Amino acid sequence: MIDRMMDNRRPDRFEWRFLGLIAAILAMGVLTIYSVSYEQRTSGMPLYAKQVVWVILGAVAFFGVMAVDYHKIARVAYPIYGIMLLLLLFVLLGGKTSKGAQRWIPLGPFAFQPSEFAKLALVLALASYYSRAPRTGWLQRVVIPLLITMPGLLLIVKQPDLGSGLSFLAVFVAMTLIVGMRSRALGILLLFAVMLFPFAWEMMWGSLHDYQRERIMTFVDPSYDTGGKGYHGLQSRIAIGSGELTGKGLYGGTQSQLKFLPEGHTDFVFAVFSEEWGFIGAMVLLSLFGALLWLSLEIAVKAKDTLGALLAGGIISLLAFCILVNVGMTAGLFPIVGIPLPLMSYGGSATVATLAALGLLLNIKRRRLTLFY
């Protein structure tokens, strides 16, 4: 009875702040997508209208995931991850190809990208494993979790989707460190990583497509092929710099409005936002992300059990990694690897998966004071 009363209590002040931050970032994302695409002629719904639909579907996923006790969700973590692996395999066999990548399953006028949901499924699988398995020794701490991670990672890299592949690795590394490794074991792992790096680099470089290699080359040398593969990064940096302190205002960004900056509604949405709202606007947006991560960290610290802490830690790591890499690549600090900015970039699968992950965070918070599960 107490558990039922706790689960049905109304959201407290913390939950409203959490929801407010999510709503504010989503609104900025829809407004930016509208600004950069409102004049584009499309055969169906305009992009900003589609994004509103994704947000509505994401809200359903958010409250749906929040309503079910996360312990019950964790009990089916492995089947969920297995389904995601099957979907990733199906993508390689009969998925939709666009711009040299085979990452989507066509669903009528829409397309479903399993790799976005596979990231959350991996967090569920690793958290479920670490919360039950003994965490002593290399086999339990590193080898088995790595074996859980590798099938999804290899299927994603094969698409190819370097950004999602790096996100997979980030989740694995972060959750391994969250569980804790002895300094000696960590030192040995780093030593092996350094020793194997030349071989791993050779394998990775050989598996990359030509356009992916050229993107890395443009990061190492910004003057490399500025009219070709380095064009995106160059125009992104120009857009961010041209925003100056206060920005050029809505519809005022020359780089985005005149289409010098490609993919302004997806990977480079931060550059579009920075050009229109300037340094001040960019700092406000980053502050909102920082506040969201800080409140999420509170959830992880105050979680009622190991499973909740691990789930929250994995989600925080995934969100922080995507935010850091996306902002860094648009500013020229990282290579362009195709990671969307959470809650801001256009995309149905990414939006719904991110909101489902945030719903899981609130799920953990709401059950912090329950006595049974």
C-alpha cells in the first residue's frame, strides 16, 4: 500500500524543474529547425511539423517509461537488447540507404533508426548485468560486459555509423568506470590499449569509407579540401563566429538561410542556433544542458539501489558524450562523426529515444522513497 501511494504521488518541485528544462530545450530545437527549413519545399509535412510529431511521440514514450517500475524494465533488459540486435541485423540486410549509409528501416513515409534505441538498450543490459553479477576480477568487470557490447557495436559500425559506434564505446567505458576498477587493473588496461592501438587503428582505418577518412583528415588539417569534405566544418565555424555576441536573430543567419551550411537542421543545429542567437544564446543553451545533467546526476547519487544508480549513470554518460561531441565537432574541436545534439537536432528516432531515456531517469527518481518493488 505504501509503495502504491509513493508511486502515485504527484510530481514534486524537482520533477517540474526537470520537465521544464526538457521542454525549454525542445522548444529551442523546434524553433531552430523551423528557422532553417521553413522555406524548404517538401512533398509532405515540413520538417519542423514532423519534429513536433516526434516530440509528441517522445512525450508518450517519456511518460510510458516513467510509469513502469524500472526494476520491471530491467528484468527484460536482455530481450530488449536482443531485439535491438535483430533490428540492427535487419538494417544491414534490407535497410534503407541514404548518403552512403544503411541505417534505417522504412516504415511508409517515415524511417526508423534502430541504433538510436540500441544505445539505451545497451545501458539497460549493462546496468542489469552489473547490478546482479559479482564485480571482482577481469572476467566479470570487463570481459563479459565487453562481449555484451561488441555485437551491437560491430553491427552499427558496419552500417557505417561511426557516431553511434563511438556512443556505444562511451557507454561501455563509462559504466565500467562507474562500477569501479582498481588502479592496478586500470593501469594494465590502459597499457594494453596503448600496445594494441596501432593494430586497432589499422583495422578501423581500413573499415572506414572514403568520406569518413577525409573527415578525419580535415580535422587534422582544417585547410585540407575546404571545398569538399572540409566544407561542412568550415561553414559551421563561420556560422558560429558570425553570430558574435548577440546573434543575427531568427531567420537572420546568412550561413544557414543561404544554405552555405548543409544539414543545419540535424548535425549542425548548434551552429545554426549560435549564428542566430550569438554567444549569449549559445551559453544559455549550454547552461540548460548543464542544469539537466546536474539534476540527472542528483538522481544517480540519490538512487535507492545499485540498479537505479547504474541506469542513471549510463544515461548521463550517453547524453553528456553526445552533447560534448556534437558541440565540439560543430566548433572544430572534434572530427565530424554525425552525432545529433540531444533534444535539438531533427530526427524521430533520436528524439523519441532521448525522451525515453529521460523518462527512465524520472522513473528512478520517483521510486527513490518506495519500500518495495
